Amino acid sequence: MITRPVVALAASAVVIASVFVSADSWPGSRPQVFTSASGTFAFKTRPPQLNTWSGKSQGTMVALAKTGGETATWTRELVNIPVTAFVADDGKHVVTFDTWARLGYEHALVIYGEDGAVIVDYDLNALVPAEEIRRSVIETVGGRRWLQDATIALDGGGDAVVITLRWGRVIRVALATGHIATAQ
């Protein structure tokens, strides 16, 4: 929802007071599968059945066997409907980003631990200063696209997720504790 006045024009994008605003089209959320880089673990999400644009989804972490079989290690209701996720190679952590059709607000980054418990649940304001959000994040009807053109990776040691935003901010979040270390 846009809280600023917007001039209605036939164009799909309008620039008002140096804020880029455009329309989004979000289909209903769908089941997704995210795998670890090594392919040994997968994280499966299943959205709510009644309202596919909001609510909480179901998440399941599975260990993948070389023979093609899989074994669930945990299943739980998630705090949101993740847009994307990264799975640690050891299967002990999964990092989810954003909420379906509501990017860059609550649940911008959530880390789940080995048993599926929430280690940390950050909204965007906890990760990026408000002035920087206003200045650098593309805002649309469907949210604040803070991850647009960003690079996201789990570090080589598997102990943190590292996000490099398109304007240069680097955010490092420890998987085990959720501690944030930011470098400009």
C-alpha cells in the first residue's frame, strides 16, 4: 500500500518527489524448493491454502540421498511466505528473504536453525537505515525492492549470510546467532 499521494496517469510508472513508484503484479504464491549448493539438503515451502497472498506457509527441511530419496529433518509453520531462501550445506540453517507480495517490510530476513526454530526475524529497518532505504531502495506497490540487483551468498565457512546491496552496502548476518555486521 502506498501511503504517499500519487498522481493518476496512464503510464505504469510515475516519479514523484524523486521516489520511483511502479505497479506490481503478484500471482498467488506457490510451493517452492530451495537446495543447498552441494545438493545434499532442500528446503520446501508450501503456502497457505485459503489465501495465497498473505499468511504463513509451511516449511520442511529435507536431507537428500544420492539415490534420490529424501528424509525430512524438520517441518514447521513459517513466520511468512518466503520469496526466496538459501540453505546451508550442512542443513543446519535456512535463511529466507522477504514476504510474498510484501517485499522489504516485516520478515525481510529470517534465519531458521537446525530444528526449525527461528533464530532471528528482521524487518528491513533492522538491516538498513531508514534514510538509506528512502534514498537507495526502489519502492513499488508490492514493496521495497531492497534485494534488486543484490548478491547473496553463504560465506565459505558456512557461518554467515553475506548480502551485497546494489549501492555497495554489505550486510553480514551470523547464522548461529543472527548478529549483524555491516560494512559500508
